[in-house]
Amino acid sequence: MLSATDEGSARARVELVPEDHPIRNANPVRAILRRYRPRMSAHGLDVAEDEGAVAPGSEWDSDLYRMATKQFDVAAELLGLDQEFRVRLRDPRRALVVNFPVRMDSGRTASFTGYRVQHTLTMGPTKGGFRYAPDVSLGECAALSMWMTWKCALLGLPYGGAKGGVRCTPADLSDAERERLTRRYAAELIPIVGPDQDIPAPDLATGEREMAWFMDTYSQQVGYTVPGVVTGKPLVLGGTTGRREATGLGVVYVLEAVCERMQILLRDARVAIQGYGNVGGVAARELHAIGARVVAISDASSGVVASGDRGLNVAALDLWVAEHGSLAGYPDAEHVAPADVLEVPCEVVIPAAVSRVITADNAERLDCRLVIEAANGPTTAEAEAILLKRGIPVIPDVLANAGGVTVSYFEWVQDQQRYSWDELEIHERLRRQLRAAYGRVTDAVDRLQVDWRSAALSVAIERVAEAARLRGIYP
Ligand code: NAD
């Protein structure tokens, strides 16, 4: 609140404005007071009310953020979570939005917008990927950062969640432009990242190459090599064996456990996968290797559906993509739109591409026994309600794709210790950690008699809320 003195000085400032300026007719103090009038929030705490264009909390607003907070609210209700923690855990702790120039190959300069959102600092440093996509936004990063918090808490990793990205069309960037963009984005983020602050990792359209550039840029700034500032690096730069495959492999480990529980024989099951990048590709290869039949798969260019009963030849698909860059034109299969692979009859649907692809529009048409979310946020709340009503469980992203951040954690620990583990150790630890998280989720499913997502989130939220309670509020 402004004091009387503040009001006086504000009036003095207005005297400097010319006679005919419209502000002379306004009362600036009243306007300020109107903008920042305290009110009781929905959670019963005082918050400043901003009557300007941006309502309180709405800077994060996006379909994805609404989805994430709705899921949080359901789990919080289930837990009977105290109002204090609903407020403290719901919105991200901090965010950085940057606009920066990049010199393009043509000689012209383009401006890009980048984001980094850190959801909670309660559990340790923050952790989460950064992505390159045309629709990256603050709201999207906020939602993804919140899911990262729950994922890390569910897996028992000593991190809060973060997420970032640059709004761009990655396919339009040359390698040199991509490097300049990555280095500048890294430089912009330096005040808030670091091995003990926030540790980025790969996500959509980013991988080992981008992590190497990011690590090098950070290291050049501080004056010595800091491998632990990012994970998902090339092996020779302090990356870990097994990181590249970790997310897809983790999806398969979790799926094996779910199939055992649902009495589905995975070795012979039909699987449809949307997304043929890092996660979808690894999952497809691993499932094919254990005998499952990949009956449909898609990338952004096309969906391919097996014509026979035996499923697609994944090795042949790999060869085709290596040679042609995408699935478009692959000869030995029927071609459909990328989204249509989700509706191919099968036992298991794996969305492994982008968010919000299973919606109220197609949920009725899914013809499977279960959905396992390899992508982040692929199922809308409306779609999930329809699927659950149809008896199709959705194994949530925070459990299903947690293999990536788990092996990222292993990489960070190895970087901090300057000591590396072998592949066997990584795979064993990954399987053990995912099995333990799976056990915590199934315990909650059985105990609370709820769906998998609510169970997983309630386990995670309870852990973070307990940490916040024990730390108290500074000062
Ligand atoms: P990627 O860029 O390697 O691959 C993405 C794939 O999806 C590509 O095949 C692309 O062509 C395809 N795709 C894009 N838009 C599509 C569309 N509209 N329809 C069908 N296919 C489409 O990315 P990735 O690393 O495999 O990540 C995939 C998903 O998994 C993302 O949601 C990401 O957030 C999530 N994820 C990734 C990791 C990781 O370690 N990489 C970890 C956890 C979660």
C-alpha cells in the first residue's frame, strides 16, 4: 500500500506533466492503488490484485498450464492438502523470459524469444529439458516445469522441476544458426543456471549437440569446464552411457510392470506409437526386440501402419529414416495422418511426440487396453475422463517417461564425482529406481482407489509439501 507521503510525491511528479496531457485528469495514486488492491485469493491468502491486462497468476495461462494445475488440484484435494501448500506449490517460483538476436546465415539478424521456468527450489537445484519448437511459451514451460517437480519427487531425485525453450522452427535452422542460437540462449540463462542451481537437459528437437554447445558456453563464461551444468551431453564431454536411450527404455520398463499387473503378454502385444524421435524410436526398437509388434508409428510427416499381422519392420524403418530424413514415402506400409496411429487397434498406445494429442475428439476412438504417456502432457483431462470411463488406464508421464531424468541424475552425480559408471550399473539402477516409483504409485492406486495419475501426483505432492513444511518460510 502507498503511504500518504507516497501520495504527495506522486502528486508532485504529476505537476511536471504539461497542462493538456491526459494524465492530468487521472489520479495516479488511485490508479496505482486500484491496480494493486490486496484481495483474498481463492486459497484464502492476501494477494495483490492487478486490474491491468494481466490478471494475477495469468501470466502462466495456457491450455497446458490449466491442465497441469487441474491435475494438481485433484491430487491436492485427494490428499486434503493444507491451503498454505496449495498456494506455495501451485505456481512456479521464478521465470526468465529473454529476447535475443541471432545472426542468420543470410547476414540478417533475427530475434528469438527464450524461456526458463523453475517451479520449486525447495528440493535442491532445478532440473528439466529445453526445447526448440514454434509454439514454446511461458505457459507451456510453466506446466512442464511443474510436471518435472512431481516427476523428480516421485522418483526420489534431489531436484525441483524446471523447463525451458526457444520459440523457433528448428527445421528451418542451419547447423551454424542452431549453434549460434543455442550459445546465445545459454549465455542469457547464465544468471540462473549452474550445477547447483538449475541443470538443463535435452527435450523436443534438442540433443547431445545442443548440450555440448550449452556446456561449452557456460564453461567459457566461468573460465573452467563445468560438465555438471547440463545432462544429456556426449560421452566424451562427461555424458553418461545410457542417457540417450534412458527415456524410451524407461517407458518399456514401466510398461513391462503394468502389463504384468494387467495380465497382458507384452511379448506378443500390438503397440501403436506416435513420435519416432529419441523417445518413440528407442521404445519402438526395444519393444520390437522383446517380441512386441509395433503395428503403427508416426513422425511429424506421416503415420505408417503395418499391412500384415506381424507388425512393422523397425530396422527397415530406421534405415529409411536415416536415408530420407522422415517416414514420408516409406514403402512397405499403409500411410495415414500422424494423429491417426493413435486409433489403430492394439493393446498399447504410446504417445511419444507432443502434448494434447489425445483429446475429447478422439478418446472414444482409441482401440486399446492401455495408454502409456511417453510424451509430456499428451492426454487432456477430458480425454482421460473418457478413457477411464471406458476402462482404459492412462499411465501418466510423471512415471512413464521418468527414465530420462533418472539417468540425467546419474550423469550429474558422475560429473560431480568425476567418476563414471558402466552401462550395466546404469541399467540396473534405472530399473530399480523406476520399479520403486512404480511400487509407490500402485500402492497409492490400491490404497486410495484412484486412477494412476492422481495416485502418482499425490505421492509426489505429499513429498514436496512435507519438504516445504519442514523448511518453513524464510525469513
Ligand atoms: P524428438 O524431437 O527426438 O522427437 C519427436 C518426434 O515426434 C519426432 O519423430 C517428430 O517428427 C514427432 N512429431 C512432432 N510433432 C508431431 C506430431 N504432431 N505428430 C506426430 N509426430 C510428431 O523428441 P523426444 O526427445 O523424443 O521427445 C518426445 C516427447 O517425450 C516430448 O513430449 C518430450 O517432452 C518427452 N520427453 C523426452 C525426454 C527425453 O529424454 N528426450 C524425457 C522425458 C520426456
